[in-house]
Amino acid sequence: MSCEQIRELIEAYALGALDAPDQALVETHLAECPACRQLLNEYAEMVNALPQAVALASPLQPPAALKDQLLQSLEPAPFRQAPVRQAQGRLRQAQEAPQDTAPPTVATAAPAPGTFQQTLPPPKSAWWRTRPLAVAAAILLIVVLLGWSVQLSAALARERALRAEFANLVDQQEIVLEVIDSNQTIRRVLLPPEKGSSNAYGKLFTRADLPHVVAMAARLLQPPAGHAYQLWVTSADQTRLAGVMNVNEQGFGLLVFDADRDGPVYDSAQITLQPLGSTTPAGSPILAWKLSDE
Amino acid sequence: MPGENNSHLSAQQPDGAESNRIEALNNQPESLSSLLELSDEALLARVVQRDVAAFTVLYDRYARPVYVVAAYMLGRAEAEEAIQELFLRLWRKAEQFDPSRGSFNTWFMAISRHHLRDQLRRRSHQQRLVAAEQIDQVLIEVVDPTVDVEQEVWHRQRGAALLNALRSLPDEQRRAIVLAYFGGFSQTTIAERLGWPLGTVKKRVRLGLQKLRALLGQPGATSETPSEPVPPVERREAHEL
């Protein structure tokens, strides 16, 4: 079939909706046609994302316990017994070697004195010879399983920690989006007090109907050890520490905190770089905003 | 996908920059963001090395779509079994993935689809039809999913554009696609079950997928590429600033 004819069928093929004869025709063509295979791959990529579209639209969730059950049932890498098996195989070969020259029935028939069994160790002694290998293998297996158990426990603990970390991030993310992405959002711009002294800048977001406050700053330098960027807010002549702003590698800082009431109103805000544990703002702020300046 | 043969898939090891990146990550304390930013393929390379944390990230990315579809198709109890089986298989056979044959997404979702289809064959046509219709209904209902954002971030990237595109299709075209993909029906069976002429079914399937492809812009690009890092919250807000 030509490419044109195949391309009449390729969408249905990607969906798995062709009847067997047509399916066979397409597969024969695909085996020889890179261009049609490429087109199919493109459709396959799209079609195989359909479950993700459904998942987005559906409220269904896999039970949380399912993941823990799955993780508990993971096994370590298959235990490699090959060396032991090979050794045992070599032993068996050594044991069976004389059989090559004997009739097949020799092994099960009563041996003639002085022939087969005389040239081989008795079965019991063969077992005793292999037993150290078996014991070593068993010990190795136990060690591997113990190691795996420790690794799995650590992984589960790490998984829980990651989940907690993410949950925190997610909580923050929801608040952040709620506060900054609303037509009720009030934005205040924090700038360096001295123009041109730094290219850092920040924003303070509040909403009249929420107690949550979001502060962001960008282009901040990494703080020296023991120091941190700290956000101070002032209202009714009371200045308080809103929180410490963690800065990522790109110099971006985010702080989410709750005011003591919905729709907090501030007279000023400033971000300082000072030692951790400070109780009052000190030194020249890195970024500042004043209501009176607006 | 029919005829897809995964038996020849070979061990995959990342190379070049990706390899260096993984090496660097292995040499420093693991952080959530470092794992989240890895592509599916890089995570899978770690799974081959028995990295449980990488496996959990892949689980978080893929368990939900597979579970949701399986729950509609087979019921929740069997969906749980399917998840267990598919992810255990992923753990055991991770080295069979061959990146030269396509993305992890396509590979794993194709395996999942084959598995679910096998289970689905035990159901009557009527049950399959109802399940597919249910999925079709879900697709057109505007639901604001309050889901675990850990998964949501990833799936939004992959699925949102496709979901919007599906919603913009004419009902009959979307329905034909859903019945074929999720119901496991051939075009002939769809025609029989719905009383549509076979030619009409073929046309709807074909036009539907062509439109989806056009709506998604770059052919096959239903999302950012898997290697695209998941934007952490800071980056999105940085744009806001």
C-alpha cells in the first residue's frame, strides 16, 4: 500500500480502532516506511496523553495507601546467583563427565564395582563440597535483603519527608496564587532606597478579604552565613518582623505569612539583610516601600 | 498501540549532559526539586539502578492518569490492582525501555493501555460502552480538579492542552475517539453499537485526531517535552514580578 493509503488509516491505527486486516496492512507498511512511522509516533504521543487529559477533568484520585503498599512490595535487584550456579554447574559437569562414555542408563543402574562410583565422590560428599557455596549464597542473600530493607525504610522515610515538603510548598502555592492572582489584590512595589544602588526589586501582595500576605523579591544576592533577608512591616507605628525570606540560587525570595486580620493595611515595608534572630530592623534596607511616598 | 513491540527494548542509560547531571545529583543530598526537575527518562535510568525515590516521582507523575482511566473502565478495586501490577512491572523491567523508540510517556502509557485493554476484554460491550461514555462525560464537564498538586503540576503540562482541544472537538468526533481508545472498540464495533455508518465512524475518528493534532500546534507535542523541568513555584512568581 502507498503512504497515502496508509495515512487514511493511521489515525485509527494509533487509536487501536482498526480491524485486524487493516491493522496488518498498516504494520507491514510501517515496517518499511520511516516517514509513516514518524507520523504514527506523533499520533501515539498525543493519543497516549489522553488519560492525562481525563485525569485532569476527573475528581478521582488513587488512594494514598496504594503508593505505600506498592513501595513496600518493591523487591531489590534480582539476587545474582550466577557465580554459585556456575560453580555448581562445573561440579555437576565434573561429576557427570564419566557418563559421557557410559550408557545413559548407567547413572540409574546399579554401578559395576570399580567403575562409575569409584571414579566419583559419593553423592553425600559432593553435597558436602557444595554446601559451603550454598551457605555463602544464603548469607549473601540475607545481607542483600537486610541492605534492601534498610534502603527501603530510608526511601519510605525520604518519601514521607518529600511529601511533607511538597505539601508545604503546595499549601503555599495555593495561597500565593489566591493572593496574587485576583482583582482584589493590592500590590506594593519595594525598591532599593537609593536609586541605582541595586537592581533588586520586590512586591508585597495583600487582599482586602484575606489575612494572607505574599512578599516576593528578585535579583537578591546570596546572604552571607548567619544572615538572612528579613521582611519588616509597619502599621500604626508598630514595626514587626513578618518573616525570613529564603532566597534561591537565582536570587528569588518568597515569603508567605498571615497578618493578624483580613485585609491588612501597612504604612511601610522593608527587606533588610541582617543576622538571623534580629528583633528590630537594622542598617539600611535592601528594599523598601512607604505608603507616604505613593 | 497495536503492534507495538516492547520485547526488544534494551537497557537505557542516559548519556552526555543528562548523564553528568544525574552524576552530579547522585553526589549531593537529594532534594525534591532536583528529582522533580528530572525528565521521565532520567528518572527511569535511576529506577534501573534501584532508586526508590526516582520511582516514587514517576509514580506521582503517572499513577493518577492510569488509575483514573482504569477506575472508569474497570472499577476502583481493579484499578488499584492494575496500578500495583503496572508499577511493579515498571520497577522490574525498567531496563527494557529504549529511548530511541520514543518517550517514556508513550512507552509506559502504551503498556498501561494494553494491560487495561486486556482486562477490559472480559467486560461485555455494554459495560465497555457505558465506561467510555462516562469518560466522555467527564471530558466535557468543566470540573476544577482539586487534586494533589504534586501530580497536578505535571499533568497540567501534559494534559491541559489536550483536554482543551478535546473539549473543542465536535461531540461526535470526541465520542468516536473516546470509544475507540477507552472502550477498546474497533471502528466496525463502534458503527454497530451506535448505529452510525462505518464510513462516518472512520471519518469522525480521522478528522477528530487530525483536529487534535492541529489544535495542539506542533504535531505530537501535547505538552512540553518531558525533559522540560517542572516549573517550581518560584519561577512562576518570578514572571509575575
